[in-house]
Amino acid sequence: MSIGIVCLMISCSSNDALEVENQVTQDALSKTEINSLIKKSLETTGDFEWTKQNAHTIWSALKHGEQILTVGYGTSATDYQRSASSKNIKEQLVALISQSEKQGSRAKNELFSDENINVLDIKVENLATIEALLKDSRVRYVEPAGYTAFTAGAEKMASSAGCGYRQNTINANDYRTIAPGAKLPWAFDAHKIPQAWNHSTGAGVTVAVIDTGLSPEQKWMNQYFNDGYSSGRFVQKYGTYVDSWWAWSNNYDGVNDKCGHGTSMASVATAPRNNDNLPVGVAYNANLVSYRAVANVVIDDYHEKRGIAEALTALGNRSDVKVISMSLGSPFSISRVKDAVKYAYNKGKMIVAAGGTSTSFTTWYGVIFPASMDETVAVTGVQEGVYDNCDVCHKGSKIDFTIQMQRRNGTDNKIPVLSYYNGKENYVGGSSIATATTAGIAALVWSKNPGWSRAQVLQKMKQASEFYPNKNGDYGYGNIDALKAVQ
């Protein structure tokens, strides 16, 4: 699963300079120049923030991003939650922008306004408008929502990052059969998950997976979600992603997985335990809420940024949701997603996020966003029996936990999960699968202790990890012992 294909996004090749810049004024920075700024910031600080850029850079990026500007507003720098006062501020800012842009119809210019957080998207063409907004105390940030750092040559690769409708025959050494006839992935034994099931199976806890959706073909994640030892729970599917090249489209794409990644993540967290000789999930009695919020695992498209934020705020508003799993990310910060993460976090949700997975030539890059946020629980994958990150997994000081997901028995096989296709199975790895596995363990702990807060559940998970009370500089508290976590 490729989450952090950084060198494909930023100018890592001299060929980028040959890219043709269409419909860009001579005064605007080229995409190559903007990407150079992004690359430099990533290499020196580990992040890139539009909030630290000047008006000219932001305006230049707008020229390459359909001129869609995201405006975060409020009564202060930390005022991200919608209120009566912020609603008035929003109306005032829209009027200011319309006047500066000399636009006759506000309805044509305002693209989207979030109902839960203080964020709006609006068309902006003039540099003077950006300058005015940056000076306005009611504005928390402005970002070019439609800008993607992908170059022309990498855009096609990025569009399918982490996707694949694969199926595999699982090697007999990578599972053992448990009652009533399910496959127990090898990694579950490594983390003592079967022993933890004597104390908790996730019943009564709802796990949400924000990803590419859920396959309509895999009946064990749909109509037969309750089967065998899995009973009395529900699966719900929602969609907040708009699959359109046209930014002004508001036609949601539905709930079905068109990538394969989301189905795999939901499977390892919650797949049923039955007699069909298929891989079981960690919390096989937990409820599942699936959100199709993205097209793939790299958050770069305008509609993906918006889709994730909408999913997070919707889940934040649900009292039954305890754990949110996000096996996706961006090489650098996205302010509207930051707002949404904080919104869900302040509603008591545990947000588990992938530390990053990439190709071998981008392993210099650290923990990606939003796993880099303090409000998330960052997870990465390691090899079986050793603290050596998987061949495509990121590591760093922001990591909280690790999951063993790559074998060292000569096969390099990953964790068995349900495939996109009905009754089929597959191997999936990277920090993605590690994240969803951790979300399942969190559900086991919360199910055993339903009255606990997020802080209590997280503390118990830390205490059950190998390095506690210390924290390793690259691997956090280390591998989680699920049995200790539920005892």
C-alpha cells in the first residue's frame, strides 16, 4: 500500500522542469518552483504548511488548482468549530471576497461550506484577495484546495496508489485454523490476539474505517457480516467522496469500494469468524461503519480532502463510534483535515492513523500527515520478530505503536485478509494494515472496559506494549500484546 510516494509528487527529477505550464500568468510561480518549496520544507522540517507561505505562493498554487481557495475562519486561531458567531464571520468573508473579486453572483463563487467546522471553499482569482484575507484577523488560514503536487508523469501512478483487486492463495504457514473453521493470520498469534479473545471480542464497540469504501461483492463484509461466532452487530456504509474532475460537482460517488484498499482494512479490523475457511478480523464482534471518502490512499485531490473532513466530523457526531481507523495520508499538512481531526478528537474518538508506506527510494521521509498530529495514534509495520521496519514502512518519533506484518521466513508474506472478491482472500501489508489491526485491538480493550475514556484505553495499550514505560525514537511503545491490553 503506497501512502507516501513523495518523490513522485515533488520535483525529484530534472524532467519536471520540462512540464508545460498551461494558462498561468508570467508572474505566478511555476508548479516546478512550488514543488521545490514543498520538497525543501519536507527535507528540513518534515512537513509543509500553506499557513507559512506568502500570498504570492498561495496565489500561484491557485493558478494550478482550479482557483479553489479553502478559507478557515473563526473568532480566534483555535476557533474551528461552527457556531452562531462564526456563521456571521463566514458571511462577512464571502462578501469581502466577492467585492475584492468584483464578482456579481456569490452563488457561483462559493463552492462549499462545512456544517461542522469553520471552513469554506470559494473561487478566487486575484492576488489582492489573498493579501486581504491574510491580513484579516477573522481568517485562520487560506489554502489552495485544488493544488496537487503530483507532476504530469506521476499523476497516473498516484491515482491508483494503494489500490488493487487482488486475490491470493494463502500459504499454509501463514495461518492456522480455529473454530468454527476460520483462518487465524500468523500476525494475530504474534500479538496474542487469540488469547485476548477469551476476554473480549469487540462486542458493543463501533469501529469506523475512513478509506475507499467497502466491496459490494464480498458478502462476508455485507449481508453475512453476522455469521458463525460473529453475531448481534451491524455494518453501515456511507460515502463522502465526489468522483469528478470538476471541482464544482457535489454528486457523491456512493459507498462502494472502487480501489480494494478499504475492503482490506475493514476486513483485518472486523471480518467475521465463521466456518468458511477465510481470514478472521481482530474485533470479530465489533460493529463497522465504512466511509468511502477517498479514491486511493494518497490525500491529494480536492474532493478527497473534503471527503475525509466530512467523514471525520460525521463520525465525531456519533456517540456510538469509539475508534476511527485511517490507513491513508498526505506527505504534508492539510488544514481542513486538521480541523476535522481535532473536531472528532474533542468528541472523544480514538483516531488511529498510518505512519506511512512508500517505495524504497522515499524511505528518507518520516511520519506522514495526519499520523504526525498529536491528536492521532500513529502506527507503522515491522518485520516478524525484530524491530526493523517493513521494506516500505515509515518510522520516526511520532510513531506510537508497531504491528508485525511482514514475515521473515523467506517469503516476505504479509497479513492474510478478505479480498475484494466474494469468498476470496489476499495478502496486505504496510503501515495501512498495521493501523487497521491496531484499531481492532483498541476495540477489544474498549469492549472489555465500556465505561473507559479514550485516554484510559490508550494508556492500557501503552502499558501492554513492549517498550513501555519508555518510548523508542522510531517505533514508539513497540509491539502491542493484545492479551495484556485486555487483562
